[in-house]
Amino acid sequence: MRTKILKGLGILILIVLAVAIYNKKKITQLYTVLHIFDEDQIADNFMHMEDLFDTRTIEKSASPTQLVKDISYTPISSFSYEDSTIQVPEFIESTRTMGLLVMKSDTIIYEEYFNGMAESTTHISWSVAKSVVATLLGIAYHDGLIKDLAEPITKYLPQLAASGYNEVRIKDILNMSSGVGFNEDYRDFNSDINRFGRAFALGSSYESFALSLKNERKPGTYNHYVSIDTQVLGMLLEKVTGKRLSLYLKEKLWDPMGMEHDAQWIIDETGMELALGGLNISLRDYAKLGLLYLQKGRWKDQQLVPAEWIERTISPDAPHLMPGRDNQNSSNRYGYGFQWWIPEKPMGDFFAAGIYNQYIYVYPEKDFIVVKLSANHHFRIPGDESKYQHIDFFQAMANAF
């Protein structure tokens, strides 16, 4: 009898310990989410997300492609923004640049690292990951796994029928025009995006959060940035491919492109990737993604992404998607394609962007690519214009070349 009691107590103690460890993990993750952008921690955090959250590793290619290097470029000393002149050295410092790489055609002509980042260091993508997800979706679409972008997302994900995504076209989700209500203000503690971060830290799945959102506008009529739109696209990809996003990325892009370094993708407790912004990649491997788009989806002798998908991705095709401050049907001054941005004053250029100043900028006419990774703690300060200043900086560099 005593043995049974002791065994029962032992099991109870193990359960209590397991619960305590589990709750400690949640508390630790919540603390991390609340302080991840603190000025004294942000740079280190952005380079070591795999130490802060659960991630899935995407192993580097067994046959890595070494990009050609000819370090012969000196960045411009200043550029104009609105009515002011911004000095580039001060801009690089004030935005806490971590890595800056410039390519002309397929050759690296400038590459510098700052604030502890190195060649092999991975850095959080934030919303640059959205552009990667759209690329993968284009591959799946042209492989016939998705029949028509005009189909409702609920044809593939019927569980979303109880949410704001009910009967919303896949295309409208790609265009950030889902009509779903969402507050993306990182400066507002109670915004939806910050609620999402806290819910994730406490163990909520990405899918359950998507199911909680409601419709606010008629889909396909207004461009409003909703990060969960991309999470839903990630769910769609996982459903139609039968594979985790990390595995699909490795199969379709990572290995064929010869990515040089391991990457990591943040996952939730169900193993689902943070499709909307959880990729961690090295500077050069980000540059390869830009080069893939510069080459219209072709890599060496393979057409990895159909050229027509690349063209659709960067071509806004409705009034509410067009760039311009006078667009009353958009909450952004930039234009929007399939999870890629078009500058306010477009010159055939386009870019992927993430909060705190992460960019892959591509200007085909000039054969010009810029990748900039940053940990700009000023980003949350009201009045910060850095997300607009960067595009003027990139355009000025390209036009001065």
C-alpha cells in the first residue's frame, strides 16, 4: 500500500514539475515578446531568434552557390527625402543597420556588417517572409495544387468559414484586401498584432488566432495590411502540399538555389511556421532571393518560379492596389502586388519589407539589388519616417550608379 502511495506521489510530483516547466516556458516567451524590441536587446534578439523561440531548421544546401564578389562600390554620401537631405553614414547608424549588401546584376559590389552581425549570422525577416510565402504559393499554383486564385480560401480551409475569411478569394488575401478587420499598429499595446504576439507566447496556435478575426469590409475593394492574411496563405500551402512550409521552401528554393547557410523558421506549439514573419536568413541568402526575382524566377538553368507569376506578383491590377498618397482605397502610400510592394513613385522597381527596416529591393532596369537588415529601435517612435526614407535611399543609390 505504501509503495502505491509513494508511486502515486512520484507521478504527481512529475506532473507538477512538468506543468511548472511548461508555464515557465510560457512566462519566459511572454517576457521575450514584451521586451524583444527594447533598445538594449533588439540587435542581439534579431540575430538569435532561435534562442528565444521554437524554430525549425532549414539546412543549407549540400551544394552551396557562392555569389560572385567584386567589391568596387562606394555608397552615395547623401540622399533627398521630402524637403531634407539625409547623410548616409548617419542614416546607417541611426537605423541601426545590421547588414547592407548591394548587387549589380549577379555580382556583389558592396557588403558590410554592423553591430555584431557576420557573414553566417541569420537575422529575422519579419514581413519579408510574406514575400517568400507568396513565392512558394506561386510555385504550388503553377504545379496545379491550387486551381484558381478566384476560388474562396474556404474551399481548401473549411474551418475558416466561421471567421472573417469565409468565402474570401485567395487573390484578395494575396493582395492584402481580405476585408478582415485588423489593427497592425506595433506602437499600440492593445493592437491586434500585439495581441497576436502575446497569444502566441502563451501557447495559442496561429490558426486559432486567424479563426477569431471578423470581416470589416467587402473583400477585394480596399488595401489594408493584415499580417494574418499571410498566415492563412501559409495554412493553405501546408494543406495543398501536405508539407510543412520549411520543408517546401527547402525543396523548391533552398536546395536548388544553393543557399549557403542554415536558416530557421519560428513555429508555434502545433509545429506551424510563423508564415507572416518568422524566417531567419543570412544576408547573402536574402540577396539570392532578390536575384531570383531580378532574373524573373530563373536560377542558372532552372525556372524555379514561373516568370508569369513573378510578373503578376509585382503588378498591381486594381485601383485600390495602386501606389500614391491620394489613393482613398488604401491605407498605404505604396502599391501592393502579391505580398510585394511597389514604391510611391515607381520606376519598375519593387521590394519586400519587414518592420524595423528589413528590405530586399529590386530595380530591374538598373540590374540593381539592395538588401538591408536592421534593428531600428526608433521604428516604434511616433513620427518615425524610416520606412519611407529607405525607399528613397535605395532609389537614389540605383539612379546614381
